[in-house]
Amino acid sequence: MNKDDEKHGAQPGARLRSRRWFDDPADPGMTALYIERYMNYGITREELQSGKPIIGIAQTGSDLSPCNRHHLQLASRVRDGIRDAGGIPLEFPMHPIQETGKRPTAALDRNLAYLGLVEVLHGYPIDGVVLTTGCDKTTPACLMGAATVNIPAIVLSGGPMLDGWWKGKLAGSGTVIWDARKRLAAEEIDYSQFMDMVASSAPSIGHCNTMGTALSMNSLAEALGMSLPGCAAIPAPHRERGWMAYETGRRIVGMVHENLRPSDIMTKQAFENAVVAAAALGASSNCPVHMVAIARHMGVEHSLEDWQRLGAEVPLLVDCQPAGRFLGEAFHRAGGVPAVMKELLDAGRLRGDVITVTGRTLAEDLAAVREEPDRNVVRRYDNPLKEAAGFVVLSGNLFDSAVMKISVIDEEFRKRFLSDPEHPDCFDVKAVVFEGPEDYHARLDDPALEIDERSILVIRNCGPVGYPGGAEVVNMQPPAALLKEGVTTLPTMGDGRQSGTSASPSILNVSPEAAVGGGLALLKTGDTLRIDLRQRSVNLLVPSEELEQRRSNWVPPKLDNKTPWEEIYRSMVGQNGSGACLEPAVNYLNIIELRGES
Ligand code: FES
Ligand code: MG
């Protein structure tokens, strides 16, 4: 059966793959063995053999992952929806990923959770799956797994926390800590005030309330068409979150009957739409890495070049921190992702004919958006917060690719570096090189480094292999002496990533990374770098013979693996520029080909 037959093979009554476990006339012995153990907690044989779709609920919530923990409660509304639509829910745990809690990095676990999900979806009697997403890496891990397996799948975001407040001002996740650290360094606040200030940004259940990686990736899951319209922005404690859980449970049953699968939704055009949406949202700099990874597991051609080509010129429409002012509650009240998508569709920036989990086209979904958004938060396309706000993809004599988030460059930075009338997009900086976050913290305030307002802080050995997983450390602060003088940002560059909540205009995700011999390994403190944003280049200003000399002297760093997974991960992971996937895994596409087969 070829792909087309299989799509049209979605006739009602087609045999679902779960029946191989629960109702195989050719093998009553195995059927009995499969069935008896699922019955031992009260589910009946009649239910399991009824031919109803078996729907997995991929549970990412646990005490170890507080950002997603309320999925443990939401799952009961998902179950209600599945039951009411005629399906049978089977909930199962996913490997926990907590962005702020996992050492050495949560990024290390994205591919581990992905592998686990693939194995579960492939090896158990599941006809469709609800992906519970939230904290940063949980969303790409779920979507990558659904892409590889390609059974009907739908995303249920957990939603952002309520807005945080500190002394009458909005305190956003992540964004507050950059501010609090500066205040602590400047001795404006003490330790206990510092702790209270940071905690004020987390007033309820939910994931980060800024447009960090969590809200960005959940918004992009919606932009891709993988969640019901409006899902991403509903704050976690709102009643609509429970309604959404119920509707999501209902809808996945319909998707199974229609055999509507990730490959029907996550098409090349859908990824292109998501790139445009990312720019308008002011999305996290982690998004290109994750989206390229999801696309590769889907077998869709999609690269950083698409981000440059389609995203760089798109204006910033959403006024959320870190690029803007507001947090998740305001974004939701203003209409959330559908309001942004409608604005982009009307401006001719999106393909409206892509299919979403609703089974309708994006344009049909958006036709339901009638209300005028709050224009303080979701701006009109012709009245944006910033023009050309997407990611710029850079390259040069030290690396093949890196991304820079233009939307967070502020006026002060622009004046200092981008105001030469002859070359408004080009500036030279003096490199100060750190070997990793520990070295940065140990030496930042060393006067011998002579860091001044024309320096660039460079950090290396922080990529997927180097750290391992890739540390979110590129958004480095200037030394205390410069902060006191009022220099609050320096350009930074590195082979690590940075938190999606950071407002630093860093050059990050430099690929290939230093640990695998990328050119960043050859840089020395005191070197001059020329950064040209128009040419999209970063070049080390030394003769090529000198660079070659340095290369021949380079010794690979010794990698110290603390766990078996670190060793396996490092032996198989690719670079951030190509999604930091487990390279062998990318060869497994569409692994559940047919109904009734696995
Ligand atoms: Fe989990 Fe930000 S730390 S969403
Ligand atoms: Mg992060």
C-alpha cells in the first residue's frame, strides 16, 4: 500500500493497529496475554476488544518537572474528552525534562525523551497520542517523537504561569533574573531580596510566562497546526485550559478515525509558516534548533537558510518580554497565536491551505477569529514594534552557521555599535575568550582581561558535544566594573545556546562547536573580530596562514562523561545548526507505515 492509498485507507471501520495486540484472531494466545494484564486494574475485555481507538496520553508532568506538573490534573479532562468521543485513554509517563532543574543541561534530555517516546509509541497498542507539552524541551521532544512514528498526534500545551509582579512591575520568567542579577551585583538588593524578586515571577502553576523557549515552542506547535487553535497562550490556571484539555481529548479520536497524521500536518509549508510566526512572536533563539530537528525527523527539508530567507524580514508584532513589555496573560487576552497568525495571513505572509489537527485548513481555522485583538499587545502588520525582526543567520571564517536575534537589540547597543554612517551594519570588536561558564564566572572580573565597551565576550566548549547538550550561557553579562559605569550589554558569541528569555543580541549556536574542532577553538583573547550584519558575516581578522597554524596546534579537549547517556549522546549528536539530533535516529522515518501493522 503506498502513501496515498494509506491516506485514503482511512475509511471508517478500518482496522486499527491496537487490534494486533487486543484482538488477533490468528493468535488467541498472545491476545489473551496482552489483554489479561491491561484488565488487572479494572478495564474490561469488552472495552479493549471493542475496536475503539486506544489513545495514549504522553505525560510529561511530574514532581521533577514543575512547569508541566499540572498535566497530571489536566489528563483527567483529556480522558473525559477521549471517552466522550468514543476512545479509550491509556496514560504513560515520559522521561522528565525540567529546564531549570536538570544538570548539566536539560537539552541533554531532549533526545533521550524523544527516544523513549518513539519506543513507547512503536511498541505499545496505541492508535493516536495526546502530547502534553510545556517546559522548553518537552515540546520538541514530543513533536520529534510523533514525527518519527507518524501516528495521529495532537499537542496539548500546559500553558504559561500567571503574570508575575515585583514591586508593582511585571516580573517575567527569566527576564526578572537578568535584572535581579544586575541589581545584586550593583548591591542595590541583598540576597534575600534577590531570592524574593526572582521567585515573584513564578506565581502559579504553568511554564515560563515570557516569550521564552516554552511559550515560543508551544506557540510554534500551534502555528505548525499541531494543536487546536488558541491552545498555546491560555494561562495554566484558567478554566479554558481545562476546556482545551477536554476538546483536545475529543479531537484526537476523530483524528484517528480520519487517519490524520503528523505527515499530513507538519509539511514543508507548515514549517515555513512557523518560521514567519516565530519572527512575529519574537520567539526564542532556541526555536530554530528545535524546529530543524522536528523537520528532520519528519523527513521534511527545512534548514537555517529557511529561517534567514523567510523570517529575517518579518516584523515583530507581539509585545511580550524579552523583546517587548508584556507576559502570557496579556498575550492570551489579546488573542494569542490565532490573532498573530490572522495578521500574518492577511498580510500574505502565510500559506493558508495547510491542514491542521482540526482537519481544516489554516485559513478556515482563522476565519473563526472575529474579535479585534488588543492592539497594545498584538500589533497590526503595518504598525509593528520592529521591522525585520527575525533571526539573522551568520557565517564566516570561524564557523558555518550561527543565529542572532535581531528583535532584542536595543537603542543603546545600536548607538554604540551600529551608528557608523559609512558602515551602519558593521563593527569591529576585541575578543575576550572564556573556556566555559565556570571559566567565565571565575575570570570575568579579572582586570587583566581589559574588558571595555568595545569588547565581545566569547564562550566556547558549550555546544552539544562540549557541555554536553549545549549550555544556555552565551548571554553573558559585562563585568561589574562596566555595569557600574552603565554599560549593561556587550556583544557575546558562543557555541552554546542562550535562554529564550534573554534580551542579549548574542551570536549563538555557533556550529561547528569548538569541542569538535570548529574554528571557535582557534580564537584567542585580544583577537579582532569583524561583524557585518548586512553581509551576515563574522570574521576573525588574522591572515589565513595564521589560522592554519593555530589549527595544526589544536588539541581536542578531553570529554569527561558522567553518565552512560552522556557518552552515547556525545557519540551520536549532530550540531545545533542541523538540529542537534541523534544522527542515526534521523534515518528512521514514518516507522508505523500502515494501519494494523507496526
Ligand atoms: Fe520550564 Fe521555563 S523553566 S518553562
Ligand atoms: Mg532555557
